[in-house]
Amino acid sequence: MSIDSLRRSATATVSGLPQGFWWLWLSTLVNRTGAFVLTFLSLYLTVELGHSAWFAGLVVALHGLGGIAGSPLGGTLTDRWGRRPTMVTMHLAAAACAAALAVVTSAWAIATVVLLMGVAMQAVRPSINATIADMVPAHDVRRAYALNYWALNLGFAIASIGGGAAIFLGYRTLFVVDAVATTLCALIVFLRLPETRPEAKLDTRGEPVVEDKVSMLTVLRDAPFRTLVLLNLFVCLVFTAPWIGLPLTMADQGLSPSAYGAVIAVNGIVIVGFQLLVNKLTDKRSPVVLLSLSSLLFAVGTGATALAGSPVAFAATVVVWTIGEMIHVPTNAAATARLAPEHARGRYQGVMGMSWAVAGFVAPIGAGAIVGGPGPNVLWAVTFAIGCLAAVGYSLRLRKALADDTAGGGDERVGASEIPEASEIPEAAGIPETVGIPEAAGIPEAAAETPETAVAAPGGTDAPAAGKSAVSA
């Protein structure tokens, strides 16, 4: 492929999105570039403060526990309070927690701050994902989520390298930098990003249409979406397992911590280098096919870990499940946006975010228990089976719900039998400018972020899935 072809492909990948999206994209990049707390927290607790590895693992698990509560909280605030104020408030809360970690030293205080940070960091995800769905045309939603996920991983890669180089300044200094970066992220949102929550619809007489109230219980009664959340939980469990099981498996084979560091670095390198290409290749593909394919890639990649015996072989397995990650995260986010009613996007994002948070809390404990009991080969057999089960589930249970309607179907939203008032996600329409940014009005989502998952800290220290976020979802 010529340089001109590559340039045209890159331009097509990033073109056509509203200016507001790029401010949000920039805020994600800035935020993750300063994401030092979770990356170096376990080292700080064990090396700097002298706590046990058990305590370090417990504290990081508390971050995931906080996310389980933060996700539905953020979803509710996103719909009731608005996207922008929720983002600003939760970013500032996370910044305050990062700054507090540079000061507090007692075990109870650290555990409390990390728990609250988990709440704040996960609570911001539904508002980010809902904002993308609001301002980006429906046919570009998955591409927008992929680009935002790319920014997240690019920022995280920069943070990992920069943090490692700056570690001589001290862990507390890194935590202060994290707080500053998160505050800057909040300022970008406050100054440059408009509120995108859809305005109330009007009837023929110009009177506001009363929307049916959507609670978290209502969201869970949406059968297609409930299935999507359950299957995503399965995938998240498989995705999270390597961050605990892989270093333990490599250590069991006598490989050094530095070998693990090089192998797991492949994940970030592949995402930063090839996310845009993968997005181009999968553009316009059936979401059910993509979700099934990504589940199989997770299954094969993690399952093959049991057969690996060298750093190169382990790195190859990471490449396989990383491609699954690049396909799954934006596709799942777009599927959530597709199923969510306009006025309840935040709550839908919050429930989806809970699946990531639950996996981030449960998988490290389960993976550690399996490796320490039956052995690592059993762990990889289990992940293979769960990944295959998820692939079958997507194909059999969601093919109709996520079917493309490009052939000219009606406007009935899939799953509308559960929430009758919901309609199919509309296309983006005329958008006036505010402070130089197009303001979205009633346009659809979803995310990821994303969940927070984890990254192993340098030096072979076990780090539960809590350092990376899906978009992020």
C-alpha cells in the first residue's frame, strides 16, 4: 500500500466527526496521559510504604468495587443532571482523590481514597459514552468509540513510559501530576464541550412530551440489552484474566518479570499502532459478527496461553486477544447506544459499565484462586470455554436485536417490546455552533470505558485489571 493510500485511509478514519467530539477526544488523551495512580499504586504500597502484596491487591480490588457503585450512579446523574456537569464533577473528584494519595499514609485512609476514586472514575464513563452518542451521527458511532478508545490507550502508553522514566521523582509526585492532568481534563470539558443531553420532545401543539420514566430496573427488564450486558460480562472476565494469570503463568515456567513486562507491552503497542487500521477493516460490518469474532479471538488468544512456552509464544497469544479487544470495545459501545432510548442513554451506559466493573473486581480474585489451586492450564481452559460461550450467545440471542436496518426497515427500536416508547437511534441533524463547537441535539451511544481494567506494574508486580478503560466504553 502506497503512502498516499495510507494517508487517504487515515483521513477517512478521522474525518466527518463533529468538532465537539475532538474536544472530548482531547480530554480523554490528557486524562490518560497523566494516569499514574493505578499503574504504580501496587509498587507504591509495597515498595514505598512497606505494605504486603496481599494488602496491595486488596486496595486495587477496592477500586473495582467502587466502580460497581459508581457506574449506575454516573448513569443516573448523566440522564438527570446532564452529561457535562457529571463529567466535570467526577473528573474533579478523581483529581482530588489522586492528590489525596500523595498526602495520606495510613492503610485505612489509602483504602478509602482508592475506593472513592473507583466510584468517581467509573461514574464519569456513562456521561462520556452518552455524549458521543448524542453528538455523533448513528452510522459513525462505532468509529467514534474506536477513536476515543485509541486516545485512551495512546495516553496510557505515554503515561506508562513517562511514569517509568519519572519514577525517580517519587510516587507522590506522579500522583500530583495525575491530579493536575485530570483537573486539566475537567477544564477542557467545562470550557469547550457543550451540554448534549437531548431536549424534551414537543407534540403537535408545542407542548413537551412526557417520556416514560426509565429506572435501573426498567433497563434490566430490556431483554435484548440484558443479554448484551451478560455476554459482555463473560467477555470482560476473559479479557481481565490475563492481567493476573499471565504473569503468574510465566513465572511458573521460570520466566523473569522483565519478560512479562515485554510481553504485556505488546497489548499497548498493537492497539496504538493498529486500532485505526482494525477500525477501517471492520467498518460497516455486522455488529453481531464482530462481537462473535472478538469473543472467539479472546477465547483462542487466552486458551492458547496454556500451550505457550517462550516469551515469543506468549506475545503471540497477547496479539490475538488484543485484536479481539480492539474489535469488541467500540462495537459493544455502539451496540449499547443502539439499544438505548434517547432519554435513558446514561442509565444504559451505567448498567453496561457495571459489567466491566464487576469483572474488574471478580476476575482477579478468581484467576488468582484458580492459578493457585488447580493450576494455570485450568484457568486458560476456563477462559477458552467462556469466550466460546459468549460467541455462541451473540450469534443466537442478539442477531435479530442488532440486525442492520439499512434495507429500509421501520423505526421500531429493537427491544421496544420491553420499553415501548423507545425508538431507533436517529441520525444526527442540524447542529448550531456554540463556542466554536457544533452542539448536538438528540443524537445517539455507549461505552466502555469502558471499564477500568488493570495493567501489571513494572517489575512483575501483580496488578489487577484497573489501569486501562474501554471506552470506554
